[in-house]
Amino acid sequence: MRRKAFVSLAVFVIASVGRAAPAVVAHVEFAGGSVRGHARALEKHPQTLLWLVPLDKQQSQLPAPGSFVMAQRDKMFSPHLLVMPVGSTVSFPNRDPFFHNVFSFFNGRRFDLGLYQSGQSRSVVFNRVGVSYIFCNIHPEMSAVIITLDTPYYGMADEHGDFRISGVPPGTYTMQVWSEATVPEAKQPPGRRVTINASGTTDLGSVPLHAAPGVLSEHLNKFGEPYDKHAAPAY
């Protein structure tokens, strides 16, 4: 009886492994200019994200929105990068002993939280898919990125520029790539249609990106004007 049960369990495990969703791999290649961006935002390797959006929206369940925190501390945003489901809420607590003014004027989610002091927090609902570049209107050295997705299939490149996304069901997808080493989303390369195999590992090959001076290194204030680098703020 125990032997039959063991055999049945073994057959079930083998069948389950055979039905497991395949993995997807790719490699990013930078061409042109420097991949260095904002000195405080980037170190040796720019953060690069690849995600897959099913063409058949019934193919996968959309991830549920959540609540996230991007704090302001030591004139930096922490974390520097957030990747989250569309519809999520982000709180921006001020944990510095002076004022901040968090804003974003790019197409991911435009907002201006106004001036608020230490100990206060304000929130934003990111209700559209896209890339939002986050800045402070007082401190030009502060920058961050929030990426909202309508798919659970995404992965960050490692230090070698390699991606690996596990558990991707077979089917046809639109592949999107974003990197801190590239220009804003309005000029990002268009999505590429890819097909994920039903078994084994799907290698999407090399993903070329053109490196350019990033928006994180040079940006305007919320009024569309250059920061006054010679003015000493009173906070």
C-alpha cells in the first residue's frame, strides 16, 4: 500500500515539474555614450528592468495594487527604485530635519506634493502604467524612479547585464526594457513582440540600448527652469 502511494506521489511530482512554466533569459547591451548617470543614483552598473506584457490579457492575472514607501532621508530617496503594480499607493515621508517638495512631471504619473516639513508624509496613487521620475524642487541632487506595471513577469539585470524571469507561461508577449542609462520613457525603444516556449528556457538574446545622458543627472525644477545652484536655501 505504501509502495503504491509512493509511486503515485512520484508520478504526480514528475507531472507537475513537466507542467512548470518555463524561464526567460536575455542580455542587455549598451551602445553609444556613457552608462553613468546621477552620481548618487548610480554606481558601477545602471539599474535595468525588463518586463513582459501578455498580448492575451486573460493569460495571466493582474497583480493586486499595494502600499509602498519612498522616504526622504539625507537628501536622498529611499529606495531609489520602486517597481510595483499599477494602482498602488506610495507614501513619501520626510525624515530629514528640513523641508522637501517632491514632484514628477513625466508621463508615468504627474504630481506635485508641495512644500512639507520634517515628520510629515504625503501619498500618491500611481494609477497608470509607466515610468515616473521623482525629484525634489529644493534639492537638485535628489532623484528616484517608480515603475508601475500591469504584469507580474519582470526582472532586473544583474551586474553582468543578464536577465532571468522564472514562471512565465508560454504565449506571445510584448517585451519592454527600461534603464537609468537611457533617456526618458517618451524616447525609449518601442516594445518588441516575443514568443515564450512551452518548455525549457526561452533565450530572447541581446537587447540593445543606446546609452545617453540620463534625466536623473540633469533635470529642471517643477517650473521647467534650471535650479539656482548659487542660492542657499533656508531649509
